[in-house]
Amino acid sequence: MDGKIFIIGIGPGAEEYLTLKAVDCVKNCDYTVGSTRAIDLFSDVKNTIAFNVKDLLDKLEEGVDLAVAGNSVAILSTGDPGFSGVLNTVLRISKEKGFPKDNIEVIPGISSLQLAAARNHIQWDNANVMTFHGRENIEDILEVIDNGKTTIALPSRKVKDMAQFLLDNGVSETRPVTVCERLSYPDEKIVSTSLKNIASSEFTYMCIMIIEGKN
């Protein structure tokens, strides 16, 4: 089997955060699968297969089928493929279709979580790093929220809903929280305030929450 799949992290969203490896790989692949926003980051791309939330699985399967047929396929994943990315989904589909793991290469990218840590001067190897994308069960955050470490999280729902959940479960309304919205984009916004204020504020879905540790 000569086909190859490249699962490529495209960074937080701005072109300047693409790696040279990602750009070169897309340029040389027969097909590129990703959201329209992701594909538009690349100026040199061949055949494209754009997906949205509703047809994501179908398009990923189409990409794997093309690799099974002998093509080289780039699959774009926002941030890093291994953190709230498509890595596990593509591996599962590939296994179901008998496509060998040895023919799959993962190209890491810069996660918005990393950028949020950088923007706020946080040594993130000593933080609680959590993602709730696609998860309705967010109780896990309660197990670490008071362990003294900063918590950096991708919310599963609206930021204000996550803040209200924490308030409802006994976290102090004065707990300092920073919300990083649309990181790397021209309209990037970083707001530092109390948990109470965050619970009554509106943000887009492209956000990172940074919750300071309990003293």
C-alpha cells in the first residue's frame, strides 16, 4: 500500500503560526482534508475536501479511503492533532478500513492552549491542562480546581456556562480568571477579571479559560 496520511496541526488560526513542515506537506499531498478556515491558510494546495461540524466524519472517511486507494492525504487539525484534535478519530477510521498505522504521520502544531500560556507568561508544565471539547461531563475540573495549580482549559460550552458551573459548585466568585478569545487573530482579546464577571459575559466559542490556583 503506497498511500499515506499526514495528520497536520495547523496552529491556533493565524498563518504565521503554521510550521514549515505543515506548509511543505500540504504542498506535496494529493488531497487536503479540513475545514474551510484551515484550508484557506495554505496558498499552495491541490485537491481539497472541506468539512463542517455536520459532515466531519464523512469527510474524514473519504480522506482515509483516498489514502487506501494509494493517494497522499493531508488531514488538517486545528491546534495540535493530539489535543482536542482529530488524531484519535482518524486512527479509528484507519483501523476500521485496514489502513496501516505505519503509513500515518502526525505533524504537531501549536495549540491555542500553548499560546494562551505564552500570552500570560505561564509555565504550563506545572498547570492543570484540560479539554472539555465535545464533552458534556465537566465534573472532572472540580477534582483539580483547588489543588493550588493554575488550570488552563478548553471549555465544552459557552465560557459563561463553564464559569457558572464552577460558581454552582462552590468556587469563589472572586477567583481570578483570564479568558483568551480568538488567539492569533487580528481581533484577539484577553480579559482578566473575576469568575463572577466571566459568568455574566459573552464570548465566542474560540476561547481558552485560565483559572488561577486557590491560595
